[in-house]
Amino acid sequence: MLDTGLVLYSAAFGLILIGIAGIVLSAHLVRIIFGVALLEAGANLLLLLATWREGASAPIIVAGRVPEFMADPVPQALVLTAIVIGVGILALALSLALRVQRAYGTLDMHEVRQRMEQEIADQAGIDMPASSHAPAAVQAARQEGSA
Amino acid sequence: MRRLSSALFLLGLGLLIAAIFKGMEFGTVAPIAGQLINSAAAEQVGAANFVTSVVLGYRGFDTLLELTILFTAATAGGLVLGKRAPNAKRDPDAGFILQAGADLLFPLLVVVGVYIILHGHLTPGGGFQGGVILASAFFIPMLARPGTPMSHTAVSTIEGLAGACFIFIGLLAMFDGEAFLTPLMDKGELGALLSAGSLPLLYLAVGLKVGSELAGLLAHLSESEAVD
Amino acid sequence: MNQLALLVALPLITAFLLPVINRVSTFAARWTGPLVLVITSAIGISFWPQLGDSAVAIELGGFRPPLGITLYADKMALLFALATSIGTLLLWPSRGEDKLRQSTLALILAGSGSGLALSGDLFNIYVFYELVAVVSYGLIAARSTAGSFAATVRYLIVSSFGAALALTGIALVYQATGTLNLAQLSQLAPTHLNNLQGLAAFVLMLIGFGVKAELFPVNTWVPEVYATAPTRISGLLAGVVSKLALLIIVRLLVLIFHQPEALTVMLVLGILGVVTGELAAWRARDFNRMIAFSSIGQLGIMFIAFSIPGEAGVFAGLAVALHHLVVKPAMFLLAERWQGSLANLAGAARTSPLGAALFILLALSLIGVPPLPGFWAKLLVMINLVAQENSLYMLGAWVIMGGAALEANYLFRVASSFYHRTDEQTPPAAHRPGDLATASLLGAGLVASAFLIMPLADEIEGVASQAADKNHYVQTVNPEQLP
């Protein structure tokens, strides 16, 4: 069958690639956040695999018996930390998404970005240059405002 | 246009990853820290679970920072979500199955959570894992009965005091002239419940902190007003 | 020397206890934070004379590296740890709602920033970096406007993306060497990391940690965040936090990654940063974003400087970094009242004469006019760039000069509008005395260093040579080898 190491490493790099694809290609904020979560999962898996050896047993002494070939405990502790960090950031990201949804009524990041720039420009009291990339809703509002 | 350039970027990234992948040598380098820890952990720290001895002993500083990140995320989340309007409508209570299930699950989850926390130095598990189970134990009743909200004062007090306990135990070693976060107390017999010095105490603090923090954060998220 | 861990532990324990203290007494909760930071800064300052010529390594938990984590305190690390404590104290968040949470976050920022400067373990650095990131997300969103939430979430996405890339780089390093201790990595680097995997790991970590250092191309967050965040937080982020991120990259370069390609990547990204930053600042039409883009340009200059090989690069980059550390927060303090369109700033000298004078002083130093310290810093960079006798470094020198010309143009466009006589337009309000006092303090420091430039330069050169000394680092930490 396939070499276990190859499968595991492909899984790690694959998750990283899918996560980056999700962040770069998605427009919806929740999908982007899922992309970040996948990317972090891939990076965590890669860290665990760094000193992985086939056939190693868990580094725990059970009933006084010391296993002969123990796995490396350090990446396990590192990934524990990294997962908790990821959870904290995910919770904060979702709280922010909630407030963005409440403030703008939408989670389409292209539209949110345009409206944020508009808001910054309005607060500063300057005109924002018209951009052809603006989504339809924002362009319609702009035309209404100038008409 | 944006899609095309993004797709090209991803393709290039994939090729780069493949190139790095080919050049990586697997299984040849010895994990220096890992091997040293595996041979020394039993006498130096006294915990049967070597991963716990890394998390709380050798890399206790990382764990302290991890706790701080959770605390910061909860604090920032509270700042972002803001206060709930005093007369905002609450969701209706859940149906009979969820209420009865929550009442049944609550004691079970608390027992399992505390068990995992207390045995962190003997079996896989520990403060973080047990703390998350405790958090879900305190959150599920909130899902079943949104009308009776959690007391945020109790949660934040436990959270703050548990975190301060962790740092305080670490600082105690400094009064003896040793470095910050040196494990204290007698190491005891390997594999017994009361072993590994101050490590079970540290994990208890971690478990309480994580449990109260996540429960508070989840409660905050679920209590924030619904968008009409 | 174990007390050095207090620089991290003391602010953190106070932050944990702040909600509890707040229940007992609100007055105590308001003043505990600044008080603890004063104590922490005092402890840090007391260490400075003890450092002398040799650095100090502290083994946390009493475990020898690489089993445990070490804190490495040379003069550069202590300097930036002190800058974080004192900077957070000077720029303590004073506006906005929910002051309790903001104070908690500010304390954690001080503790984690100090730790980031002092840490000697690669994964520990990553965790500190993430901690600083999460704290900044909370502080940026403190104004609770719709724009600030959108800017924060976009910043969160870019920063998390970068952090995951950095973690991938750390995984590659660990896979190649089997250790995470910086000193041991320094010993193993020539044999284990001198290949494509090592270079890939460096680029990943450069981009990952470069998000906070406003590196091109991951600096898209900068104008939005600095326009919507409270100005004191912007000052802290642009002044202090970006330098901490830069410090990590410099440590990685000095200790571990000696490939010339690594320096080339930094040089190219630095040049791009200066070009894009200064051009965007020139075209900016509101004050906050103008100085935000200007800081991108200045950080680009720092990246160019640090890409010069050897001790000269560290000295030049450190000089520019320390200068920016003082100037940028002062500018952001002045921005508190001057936010908004540049056209609205006409006649500001009438309502705030000291503010206008301070702005001119800061602008002169940024552009690089003698005898202000900014001139000496830029001169150092230019001399060392030209001395490389390499066309890419010469391009860097030309770009910096072009950037200085642009800076002179846009900064003096604004400064001269302060003194316009306009009767139709009401000038902006005067600065608050607190902001003005802190900005004046920083300005006074700038002038004082202009008078003391020679002894100061010697001191900074000492700091740089100690920081660039790889062997001293490895000998001080003295990691344990495999039998």
C-alpha cells in the first residue's frame, strides 16, 4: 500500500493548500474563517509530523512499564498550544463577524471592504475615487448619492 | 481577473510546496529535545505522562502564554460583543428532549472533565482537554434554558483567580531563588495520583481557567442579540 | 538575573487579577495598570547596568536548553523590552468605552511585547507573537465603529494567514534539525538548514512575522487599521509592535539563516515597501493614512538596512528603528486632533502652536535633516548601502533618497498649510494637554539625542555588535547536546 509517511505529509500540505485557497478565493467571511481554520489544522499536522517515526509508542509510562521506542513528546505539546491558540482566534473572529454582520447587514467581504473605505473617506471628509471594481450595491448607492 | 490571478498564485504555491516536499529528508534527524526529555523526564519531573511533563514542566512558559491567549481572546471578545441591551428578548426554552438531556449530561460531563484534569499527569489528557469538557458541561444547560443566563461575575472571578494561581505557583519558585516556573514539591512515586510535585495543581488551575473562560465566551456569543 | 522573568509575569498576573480588583474598587483598577508598568519599567532599567559586555541567559523552570525555554537578554532585547513597557505606559489607552477591558489588554500587550523581545526559543517566539496579535485585535476594535470591526476582521485574516505560514516554517525547521532553541539552531544551521528547505522556512517565517512589521506585500491592513483604531493604539502598533516583529526577523537572520538569498529577499521586499509606501503617502489626502503609509516606507528602509550583511547592517537598521520608535508614536499623538482631510488642517498653528512646531520637528527628523538623529540614521544606512558595491544595494540607496524627497514634499505640504491664514475655515481643535505633553516629551528626547549624538551612537554601536555576535549568543545559552 502507500507509504504512510507520504500519505500523512500529503494530507498536511493538502490541508494547507486548501486553506489558502479558501482564504484567497472566497468572498463570504465565514468561508474565509473556515479557510483560516483549515490552514491552521494543516500547519499543526505538519508540526506533528516533523519528528514522526513509524512504530513509535506514546511517551507514557503505564503500570511501570517503559516503552522502548517512545515518540517525541515535544511536538505534541507544541500542537496542543497551537490548537488552543487557533480556538481563541476563531472565537474572536466569529465575534467580529457577528458585529460586521450587524453593522453592514452582509458578510460579502468585497462589499464590506468598499463600504468600510467609503466610511473612512466620509469620516475624513474626502471623496473616494470611483472604482470599477465596486460591487453593484455600492455603485448604485454612489450613483444615487451623486444624482 | 482576480480569480485567474488567485488560481495562478495557488498553482505556483502548490508547485513550490511539491519542490520543498521532494527535498525533505524523512526520519533521518534525531529530535534532540525529544530524546533528552524522554530519558530525563521520569526522574527530573516525575510525571508518568511525558507530554504533561513537557507542557507543564519543560515548556510551562508556553502553557502560561496559551492561557493568556485564551484570556485575551475572551476579553477581546467581550469588548467586541459589547453589552446586551437590558430589555432584549431572550430565546425561548428548548424542547423537552434537550432539557432532560442537559440535566442528565451535566453531572456526567462534570465528572468526566474533573477526572481528565486530575489524571493529566498519568494518562493522556490534562487541564485543557478537561477544561473544554467542563466548559461544555456548563454551557449545555444554557442552550437548553436560555432564559436562565450564566452569571458572568462568577465566571470572570474564577477565570482571573485560576490564572493568577498559575502564575503565583510559578513565582513561588522565584522566592526560593530558582527560576520562574520551576516545578516545586516532592515528586512522589511515579504513577501515583499524588505525584509530580506541583504539576497536578498547575493543571487544576489550567482546567478551571479554561473551563470558566470558554463557558463565558460561549455564553457571551450566544447571548448577543440576534440580528432581525 | 532570574527577576527578568518578572518583566513578563508581573503584567500578566496583574491583567488576570484586574477584573477581580475592579469588583473590589474601581479606583484601584484604574491605577493598578500604570503602577505595575512603572514597577516593571523600573525593574528593567535596573538590569541595564548589570548587562555590561556579556549577555545573560535565563533557563526557565531550571531546565537546561533545549529541554526547557531560555530567555536571552542582551542589550538589544532589554532595550526593546523596556521600550514596550515604557511605550505602553506613555500611550496608555485613555479613551473609549469599557476601560477595564482596554486596561487589561494593554497590560497583556506590555508583558507579551517584553517576552517577545527576550525569548530564545522559536516556538515560544511564535506563541508570544500570536499573543501580541490577539491583544492588538481587541485594542483596535475598541472604538466599536462599523469600520473598525471590518478593519479588525481583515487584519485578523491577514495576520492569522501569516501566523499559520510562520508555523509551517517552524515545522520545516524542526523537521530539519530536531530542536527549537535558537542557540542550538545556530549551531546546526550550517549543516542542516543550508538548503532549499531552510530558505523556504526563512521566507515563510519572514512573511509570517512580517505582517506585523508591515512588510510588503502583507501590509494591506495598515491604512485601514490606523484610520479606524484609537490613535494611541495606532501609535503603539506602528511604533513599538512593528519593531518587535522586526527584531525577531533580525535574530533569525543573525543566528540561523546566513544564505545570501535570504538577504536578497529582504532587500527586494524592503525596496518595494519604500516605493509603495512613500508613493501612497504622497497621494494620501487624510492625515492618519498619510502617516500610516509613511510608516510602511520607514519600515521598508529598516528592512533594506537589515539586509546589509554583517554588523554594519544591524547597526544601521537599529539606528533607524530606534529613531522611528520615538517619532511615530509622537506623530500619532498629534493625529488625535488632526484626523481627517488634510484640507481641514489649514491654520492649525493658530489653535495648537506647540503641536505644529512639534510636527515640523518630527517631519525634519523623518526626512533626515541634520543635526537631528534621523539624518544620522539615514546617513549610516546610505553609507553602508553604497559600500556594498552591488547594484541591488545601490538601487536601495537611490530608492531611499527618492523616498526622502517624497517625504519632504508631502510632509511640508501639510506643515505649511498649518500656517496659512484662512478666515473661511475653522482650524481643528487644540490638542489635549495629555497628548501634547507626551508628544513634547518624545520631541524633547529627539532634540536631546541630537545634542548627544556621538555618545549615543557609540552606545548603539555597542548594542548592535553584541546583537550581531552569533558566537556570544551560543556560548551564553550553552545548549545541551545529545550524548
